[in-house]
Amino acid sequence: MKEQERSVHGDVEALEFYVRDSMHEMGRKVLECLLNADGGGYRGSSIACACGHRSRFVGYRSKTVLTVLGPVRVTRSYYYDKKCRKGSCPKDAELHIVGVGFSIGIRRMMARVGALRPFKQGREDIRELAGLEVNAKDIERISRQIGQEVEKFLEHEQTSIGTVGPNGVATHRAPVLYVCMDGTGVPMVPGELVGHKGKGEDGRARTREAKLACVFTQTKVDEEGYPVRDEASTSYVGAIESASAFAQRVMPETERRGIGQARQVCAIGDAAEWIWNIAGDHLPEAQQIVDLYHAREHYWAVGRAVFATQAERLHGWAHARREELDRGDVEQVITAIKRLRPRGGEIQKLCQTTISYYVKNAHRMRYGDFRAKGFFVGSGVLEAGCRSVIGQRLKLSGMHWTVKGADSIIALRCCLMSDRWEDFWAYRATA
């Protein structure tokens, strides 16, 4: 008896998986019986087809469908329209298996792992966690299909009226609503790069810009007066598309999140022209703020070029510019750059370009005033979003995407990271 106990306890892992597989097998048989309890879903000798003809009953057809419990055999009544030369099984529409051999439950799993992991690794995850065998290509195909459905769901939800949180739950009126926008390159297959210029010296494009926006709210500041982002208030939207098309994606999301009820709206971004065009055209009342950390990068670039071999002078000069910029004294930063005596045409050009940058964006860099009002002055939430929504999935080594494929994965990840995954599946069940 003790030897038997030791044998059982010594291989608990094998025992766990054996019990799981056994339970799945039992559940699979029960599920198969339930799905076939209607005798195949006979609808009579004929049914109306979409084109107005009558489809005649031909017989019963069986189909193997992979479910979360394993493969099941489903019997369905089959109807054929001689005039259209098309056949159909009405039961397939009821079970959401038209043209696909996966149940809605396993497709949900596949879309989730496809959104979070490379498709081959997703296949291994499903095998390890669910004991099911699917191939990477099917995960890719289903992920793209569900991603397109998520896009439709987001379009539908963005028409909702009222102040809601990222998961669609009504929230209180937030004093400040932030709209942060940025872009990041996604590696593309060659066919998607035709007609697009790159930033490299050879002019060849290797990526397409994915635009991302995050919307979040702020109700309070901490004891030191620094703004505190409301917990679980961040939602994301993104896609590879033109700025005008992206604006039509961002604005409904701001409306869904209650921009009309916010006492103050802030738009945060870097120096990209398309960001301020969207803000100016669609958020005219918003306080525009250049991300402080991007603003610092520009004087640092000048300092490194001018004081290339003088580290001590570089850090002293940059420290002074930091204090000026943190106060919002942009004019002092501009004056300091004008006083430099750069050698070489390229460095002189850099100085002039940087001066123009600060002059153009001075009204967006009054950081002392912004902080006094308790506003965020950096886009750290969006920077993290670009890494988590885009970078950690679409910019891994060796990856190259089509625009359609990348947009599907971006839609899935925005849905997940905006805490709207359950909302999507609830919507899909009733759509």
C-alpha cells in the first residue's frame, strides 16, 4: 500500500494530466451528445435562401469540430439551392462554425494566444495548457479573423453615449482627460513598402508607422502635487493608417470616454506634425503639451554635437537647459543655443533646426505652468503602451507583417489591454 502511495505521489504531474485528459474525454462525449440532440437540425423539406429561392433538403452531413474539450462530430441537415448552385447547413450558423472547423471557445483561445505570443509559441501554449493540438497557421488565421471582428466591435462601441471607463462601465466625471498620441515603426513584408520612403541614408523603407493613442483620466494629485492617473482608466486605439483616418478612430474613443464631461482636456505628444494637426482640428479646447522627455532630447542632441569631447562642459550646459525647460522658460533655452559657436555646417544646421523646434512648440512647453495646474507633462503611459501594445508583439526579431495582419493583432491587443476582452465576447454572442 505504501509503495502504491509513493508511486502515485511520486508522479503527481502525470496524474494531474491523466485526470485532466480523462475529464476532457468525458466532457467531449457529453458535448457531442448535446450538440446532436436536435437530430441534425432538420428544418423541413425546404427553406428560404438569401437570394429568395428555396433550398431543398438533401440529407445529413457530418463535420468534425475542434472544441475546448477536443474534437466532436456534429450532424447537420444539408440544403441545396439548384438555381444558385449553393448548399448550406443552417445549424452551422447557430453553432458559429460556418466555414470553420473550430468551435467559438477554441477560437477565443487561439485569438488570445495569437494576440499575446508569436503564433508558433501560441501553438505550444495551447498544447501545454489545454491539451489540444492546433497548428500555427490556424492560430494566425483565426487571430486575424477575430481581430477584424474586434475592429467592428470597437466601431460599434465608439458610438455609445455617456461617460464610460475603458471596459464600458459608467464612471464619474473626471476633472482631466488625457489624449496621448505617438507612432512607432512596424516591420513590413516588401510588398507593403512600395511607394514608401524610409528614414535611413539609403532611403529604403523597412517599416510602416503604426499610430497609437491612449486615453486616460486624472482625478487627483499626490501629496507632492504630482498628478495621479486614475486606476484602470487607460484605453488604447491603434492602426497602420493615415493621420486623417486615425483621427476618425481617436475621436469616437474620446467621446466614448466622456470628453464632453471632462473639465479639462490635455493632448500630449512629441513633435510629429500629424499629432498637432489632429489636436488642432479635433481637440481645439485641449491644452497641448509636448512630452517633456522628447523636448529634452533636442537640446541634448545639440550639446553632444557641440561638446563632443568635453564631457564636463556638456553635462554642465545640459543641466542648465534642463532647469530652464522644467520651468517652461523656453526662451532661455533658445538663447543658450544661439550663443553657441558650433563648428561645421552640419552642427550649425542642427542648432538652427533645434531653435526652430523650440520656437514652434514654445506654447506647448510651459512645464512650470502645467505642473502648477497638476497636469502630466510626459507621455510615459503612451511610451509604455507603444512597447506593450506594439513592440512586444509586432516588433520581435525576424517578424514582417502585412498591414491587414498587423492591424488585426493591434486591434486584439488594444482590446485586451483596454480591459474590453469580455465586453467583446459578450457583444459577439448577441451580434
